[in-house]
Amino acid sequence: MMDQKQKEEWFKQLKPYRFRIIWTTLFFLLAILFLWIGFGKTLVLLIFGTIGYLIGKMRDEDLDIYSLIDAVRGMIGI
């Protein structure tokens, strides 16, 4: 079992990523629901996971949609 100090340290390390974790988890749960009804299994997981990560990244780094688009363009080379 973790003691209180270890838990605080763990939460402190994860705090900069809290919105990415929350949104990615939310969209993965939504994707799992879609998987249960059989809707494009792999594609849905990838799309929702990516959207959740991007929303979390925007919230964590206080980005607007335009700077996020520029970052994605830079990643894929457009």
C-alpha cells in the first residue's frame, strides 16, 4: 500500500498531464461503448483516443485551436 507521501508525489508528477489523462480516458470509455455495439472497432479507438489526447493537450498547455492545428501540421509535415 502507498503511504500518503508517496501518493502526493505521484499526484504531483501527474498534475501537468491531468487533462490529457481525463479526456483520453473519457474518449476511450466512449470508444469501448461503441465497440460493444460493433462500430468500426479499431478506427473508433484511434479516433477517440486521439481526440481525447488533443483536447487534454490543449487544456494542459493552454493552447487555442489554431496553435494546435499548427502543431499537428508540423508533426505530419504539411
